Amino acid sequence: MEYKIVVIGLGAGDLDQLTMGIYRKLKQTDHLYLRTSDHPIIQELEQTENLTYTTFDHVYESYGQFEEVYDHIADTLFEQVKLVGELTYAVPGHPMVAERTVQLLLERSQKEKVNVEILGGQSFLDPLFSALKIDPIEGLTFINAMDFNAEDLPFNHHLVICQVYDQFIASEVKLALLDHLPHDYEVMVITSAGNKDEKIVSVPLHELDHDRDINNLTSVYVPPFKEKLGLYHTFATLRRIIRQLRGPGGCPWDKAQTHESLRPYLVEETYEVLEAIDEEDDHHLVEELGDVLLQVMLHSQIGEDDGYFSIDDVIRTLSEKLVRRHPHVFGEKEVQTLEDVGEIWKQVKEKEPGRQSGESILQNINAALPPMLKAVDYQKQIEKQGIKLIDGDPWKKLSDLLDDYAASKDEKRLGDILFTLIYIARTYKHHPYLSLEKTNREFASRVRRVEKELGQHQFHDLSKEQIQTLWENNQTK
């Protein structure tokens, strides 16, 4: 026996807008199911025709999530059609526009061995475009209020957010949009588009959820944001700014930069980020991270201008690497400890392109690192191979090196001392760079305390003995 579910769309308006074919189907079907009876056409037919149907309105109150409601509706329809052979399922608007239950029927039809036939019905989009007087060819984003991420929205397009069922959902939409648009940005609340009860209200974004007449026929329209440089928090705006700085009519300094000329700035900005972290100053950190991002954007724009690569290539390469190196997050690998993560990281890196047999184990350590940081990475890499850098007491090793240096004043011995100190710091779980930086900050603080006591005087205004006394009195406690 062939089982068949005929899905029809009730359109967005009243009975006058219903096609004759759909009207006949509603009257002639023996088994009519409605997702909801809260529709102008159903209300009119109840008054003029002897329309019998089963509605799923009551199901909405039985579940906490809409997806559970939609699953229940699909399950029920598949069960009932196998009892009666054919049934008709009517939904608001067009069956293929913003109708999750229809998608579930189509997804499961083959498995359930049920033929699902779709008959038209005007969606609410056509009357919506007419009511708003907009042309979707200019760019349209149409999205479900209960399942959207404002970060992914192109705010330079017409934006229609449908299924804004109530004030709670309207509030969620408002809060998401306020992260990106001005609080007084004008949006439109449209209810019953194309119906005789059509209502369009223009409100500032922060008042979006104040309308008490919001219902299941409500959508929100966000007009395109026309100011090219207005959305300063978006990546698209930043990219546009960088292109303009290096483009025709841009800044002579930015246009003159090369990868080589920008090298010192990247190093400088990186250290300023570290300074902001040490200061525990979030506002300063935001600013300095922006300066590092500026360097990334400038290098990427130079690559694009030269025709070699763009920021898209940078982001793509990074995204691919992150996914590849985290199979325990994006794949099926499982980890229990940080050591497991380290082992996975090592295995993945060994298989990565560009890694050739016979390469030095130090091949991937950045040769441009400052000597102290490079020494830390060298030591870590050697220890991964099971090699013990100092066989015996490291303090004894340090003492011997100090004696040798005192006797010889050999610069190599000084380097050996520093290398050994780095090893000792690491054995005590201290990072030598951070330890030295802490001492630098304490030293600078001591100098400032001395300068404060000097007042209007300069160092050269005091005798060496007076300066030394000030210095000793301001030593770090």
C-alpha cells in the first residue's frame, strides 16, 4: 500500500488570497491536520464551511522546546498516514519557507516509506516585501529568531528575522542585535503581513520587545546599515579600513610599508601586549592586542597587494591547523590528561606537510626568537628526545661555570652560565623570561621611588654618597 502525506500552504493572508486548488483540497480531504488553527483562513472557513480537522496547537504546551514539538508532529503524521493511507497536512504560509515540520517529513520520508507531496501556498515574504517596499535582489538575509548567530549576519543586507513568537524571543533578538547595532537604530516589527490585520511599527532597537501585540505571525525587519565605516567592531570594516589606508588616496606611510620594514613594529607591539598582561590592565590589553592585529592585517594586505596571499589565506591556514591539531575536539580522539593532549599534538605535527625525514629536531624552532626564549625551546626539544641536559647536580654545574668565568672572563663561559640558569629555572617550573621581567619591573619601580624622593632635583645635583643612600633606602622589600 502506498502512503501519502500532502502538505499544503495556507498562505500569509485571508481566504481571498487562497488559490482555488488549495481551497478545494481543504474542503475535499477526509483527514486534515493543522500545525496550528491560529490562522485567518481557518477561522473564516470555520464560520462559512463545515470544516473538520485535527490541530497540533495543544502539543506546544506539552514540551519545553520547539524541536520536541516538531518531532512529535512528524511522528504523529507518520503514524496516522499508515492507518488511513493518505492525509493532508496544512501549515501557515508556504510549506518550504520557515517550516521545520515539513523539513522533518521530507528528511524521514524515505525511511518511513511515505510519499510527501508539496502543494504551494503564498509565503509571507511576498506581502512582507510589498509592505516594507524593499527589493530582495539588493541582498536579503532571512533567518529564524530561535536559531541565529548575530555575529554571522551581513548588516549591509536587508535582514528579516521571522518566528518572533513573543516578547521573550523579541528580547533575545534585541540583545543579540545590540552587540552590533546602535541602541537607537530603527527597526520594524511586522505582524500579519499581507493580512487585513497587518501591522507595521517602527521602533528604536532598544524598544524592540516593548510591543505587547507580538505573536506567531510577527517578524522583525532590520534595514541595511549604510555607513561603510560604522560597524567598527566587525572584521569586514577593519579589512575595508586597511585596504583604504594602502589604496589610492590612502596614507603614504602605510602604502610605503613592506614585510621587512614592519618587522620591528611587530616585535615592539608584542612586548607591549606582555606589558599590559603584567599590568593586569584589560583596557590597555585590548588596545595592544589591536595593535598586534593591525600588524597581521598590514602584512596580509601587503601580501594581497603583491598578489601572493590575503588575510583569507591566513585565516584558512590557521583554521585548518587548529582543527587538524585538535582531533580530540573536532574528531573522535579521546583524551584524559594534558599529557594525552601533548602526545596527540606531537603525533599530528609529525605527519604535517613539510616535515621530512632527516630534518633536525630543532628545525621548527623559530630562529628569530630572542636568545633566552630560543634557549628554552631548545632545551624542551632536546628533553623530549629523552636526553638529560645536566647529568648530576645543576647547582654544582653552575658553581663550576662561575669559577671558570671568574678565572677566564671567557664570554662563552658567560653564555654557559646563562644557559644553565635557564635550565635551573625550568626545573623549578619558572619561566626565565617572566622571572627576569619581574625583576626588571621591580628595578624600574625602585628607580621611580628614588626619582620621587629627588623631587625637583636631578641625580647630578646630589653627591655619589647621597645617591647611594637613597638607592639603598629604596630597595625592594
